Amino acid sequence: QVQLVESGGGLVQAGGSLRLSCAASGSVFVIASMGWYRQAPGKQRELVATITRSGSTNYADSVKGRFTISRDNAKNTVYLQMNSLKPEDTAVYYCKMIIPGDYWGQGTQVTVSS
């Protein structure tokens, strides 16, 4: 059983920055592959970024150069640093443990105003 607790969402102006955090319970985080997803109103959920247990990362083309995913195994936490935010980044952002198993956080709202 894994629980993911997210924080850091909120309202920011275009061009601003936010850092999302996702804290995982249990002892499996150190071997886990983690991801951030987002879902905008009326849109399907999409992959934003992933990070493996070794720190290898991948990003959606829409966020490359602006977003950075990272992890702190000592804190069982994965982060998403979001810079140069655009209104089209507005969405509910979800943390996911991809490996082992599939676990989702409850989501945190990010709203970017123009």
C-alpha cells in the first residue's frame, strides 16, 4: 500500500514559477519510478515528466526546457519545478508511482493567469 501526498499547487501569473512536491509513504520509494501527469479541463490526462530510480528523466515536448523533475530519496519525495509558466499549463497535476505498481496522488490544481 502506497500513499502519495501532493503539495505546492496554486495560482501564478504567466512567466512565474511553482514547485510541486509529492511525498510517498512506505519504503519502496528508493526503487520507484515516478511521474507527473496533468489534466486540463475538457482534456485527457497527459504525461508531463518521469524519473527513474537512478535519476534518468523524460519530459513531454510541451514542457522541455521549462519543467524539471527531481527526487530526494532521503525525504521520499519527488518534485516538479515549473518555470516560465504559461496559461496552457493550467491543469490538475497528479503524482504517480509507476514502478512498482500504479499509484496516484489526489492531484493539485495549478492555475496560470495571463
